[in-house]
Amino acid sequence: ETGVTQSPTHLIKTRGQQVTLRCSSQSGHNTVSWYQQALGQGPQFIFQYYREEENGRGNFPPRFSGLQFPNYSSELNVNALELDDSALYLCASSSRVTLNTGELFFGEGSRLTVL
Amino acid sequence: DAKTTQPTSMDCAEGRAANLPCNHSTISGNEYVYWYRQIHSQGPQYIIHGLKNNETNEMASLIITEDRKSSTLILPHATLRDTAVYYCIVSVFSGGYNKLIFGAGTRLAVHP
């Protein structure tokens, strides 16, 4: 059973550019969530995808968008990068979208630096 | 906004029990308490969760007070590898999805 894998592990972009981060879910999981973790802070929820549809979103602007594919892998896209977008971006997968059940399995993250 | 309060940091001697407290005074009746930890430069790792009753697994025990306003995570025999940031999280259900609201966590340092 493979775990959650993310790519790339590190990348550097400049302000105004666009970035795409990728995530492969753990086998058998159909739900993917994305989190942003700024240095020294806890992760903040960006959005969640279930069966290729976004079904929940945190307090992030529309320039943060995502996709989930039929094989349940996912992408996070960020347009018009700002300096404050520098963070560790975490992907987490789960086998259920149910009330208060199911643990999340996190990947190692993609560390984005915006210059 | 985070709905839990944890101490910023704690120390523990190797081999001793580590008891990490968490306050969640505004928890709703159908919200679970989750504990995750994050070792430096890694993604968060699930430890345990519970609703009302005390829970135990191979990693830890979770003690929830009767009024559910606070809980304690217990690592029975801490090792150096347990040094990490520990997050106490109240699971929120809203609009048909489940999101975890992380606070700042407790930085646990286990020393020899």
C-alpha cells in the first residue's frame, strides 16, 4: 500500500507567476484535502475534493484552485503568486467523507518559496 | 479560527509518560477530538481521536473529561523520536465536508 506522495518537494517562483502542485492519494482513498502551512504555524485548510468535485473550501481567494482526477490524484494551482504564498503545501487523503470520522493521511508536502 | 487551546511547549524525560493537555470549551456534541503530530519537515501524522469515551491505541491514550471541555493525550513511554509538534483538533462538519482546524500546537521536547 503506497502512501500519499507529493511533487515537487521544493520549488522557487517569482511574484506574479503561476504554480501547479501535484498529489497522489493513498490507494483506495477518494477524498483529497489541501492545506497551507506557513512557517511556524499550523496547517490551514484550503479545500477538499470528493469524486472530482470541490465540496468544501476554506478562507482562500479564487486564485487558489484545484482538480481531482478519476484516479483520485489531485492538483493545486495558485495563480498570481504573492510573497505570502510562500509555505509548505500539504495534501491529505481519506477514504470517507463522513461526519467526524476517518483520519487523514498526509504527504510530506511541497515547499514553495515566492521571491 | 482554531477552537482549541494548548500550551506552547513542554518537556519530557525519555521513558517517562508525556501528558499533553488541550482545552476545547466550545466543542459541540457531535464534534470529535483529534490528535495529530508533526515531526520536523514531515507531514502531520494521525495519532488518535475520540468523542466521549477514553481511547487507547498502540501509539497513545486519549482521556476526555466528562463535560468534554478538555482532553489529555498520553504517550506512556516517551522516546526521543516522539519529539514533535502535537496538534489537538476539533473536527468540524460544515456543508457536507469534514475539515481539520489546526492551532499552533504544543512543541514537545523529549530529552535523555
